[in-house]
Amino acid sequence: MPYKFIEDIAVADVAFEASNKTASGMFQEAGMAVTRTMVKSISSVKQKEVRKIEVEDGKVDMLLFKFLQEIVFYKDAESLLFSRYMVKISPDMRKLTCNAYGEKIDPKAHEMLVDVKAVTLHRFEVQNDEKGWRCFVILDI
């Protein structure tokens, strides 16, 4: 499984780990984990609309943080959920571009679980080793 939820972190939080051999793959898996936190079935979210997400930062962990915050922003500002993320990261690991595919929240089509309010910096971590890329993220719900 490319991402897994971590139990017993805090009452009002959801924690997950995401991993992949590549940085862009790990970012995509982290995006999917954020969506999966909010909606019971990712397959219920059709890819009807696309939003281009662009973020920059000098540190890869903050690049991930900003990317995940953009997902929460689109949920709040445009009532959008995404079920596919096509992430590209620049060779210097300072810029991310992503096409995020999804649709507006529809209570009849999407069984919502919780409302993600924010990505937290508490225990936020990105690592790269011989196994690939891994992150640990806590979401405020």
C-alpha cells in the first residue's frame, strides 16, 4: 500500500505515511491520502475538472506542505475533491507543478467522512533513502 493511516496520534487529527520510489510519486500518494481522509471512496470522485497547482520552496518538505495545503484550499474555496494528481517536480526540487483532476463535492455521489481543516507541521517529515521517498503527515480535522 503506498499510503497508510496511523492510529492514535490525536483525537482531532488524522495521520498518514505516504511512500514511493520517486519524489513525485510520494507527492501523488500524499495527495490521494488527503482526499481519502475526506471521502470514503476515491472512485466516487470523477475526473470532470482540472486545476493546475504550482508551488515553490527551497526545502522539499515545505514543498509538500504547500502542495497539500493547496488541496485543502480547493476543497474550501471551490468545493472540489480530487481523485488524480499528476505531479512534476523540478530537478532542483524547488518547484512543483501538478494537474489535479476531480469534481465538486456532491453529497449524493460522495460519502464524506471528515472535513480536513489544515495540514499541520507537527511531526511533519519527508525522508529520502535507498528505499525511496517517505513522508509523515498529520491533518487537522
